[in-house]
Amino acid sequence: MVFSSMDKKPFETLELIMDGEKEVQGYLNLPENKEFLHIVNKTKTFLKGYYSNFALKLLSTVHYLHQKFDLQTESGIREKIEHWSNIKKNLFANPNFITKAYNRLQAL
């Protein structure tokens, strides 16, 4: 599976192109690209189960707040989201969402 993204703008949905998978695997299996293969496998493992737009937005929001504002606790991230924007506050209103994303990022 390959992403079609060269013509995409930020926040546009990426689409998978299954026909390109063999080409990408061939590239990643070259000896000089082993580092990239490791990164791809690590990313696939991390993102497993988090492929929806909502889940990716949740993970990226929690990660951004953790990095940008040096928030070290789940409660600090939750509080920042509640005061950041009404859209984010409503989107991530269920505290379990933030808990799951926070725990996923802590597992890195």
C-alpha cells in the first residue's frame, strides 16, 4: 500500500494505492534503505488501530501539546485542550480518548 500524497494540501485525506506496495517493499528491502525499513515498521506498529482521521488528529493533538507546552501529565493535556478551542474541546470531550492517546504516546 502506498499513499497518494504528492498533490495533497495539509489536512486533505490521504488515499492508499495498493498497486504500489511491491515497488515500495522492493525499495525498502535494498541494503542501503534498511534504516527506512526500520522506521516504517516502527511507525506501522505505533499507528496500528489509529488509522482514522479522528484517531490521527487525536494522537497528533496530544503529541503537539506535550511537545509544544512541555505538558507532562494527562490532566495538563486535557486542560489545555479544553481551553484551546471549542472544536477540539467538543471533538475530544470523552476523557477516554485523551487517556488512550496519552498512553499510546507514553509507550514510545
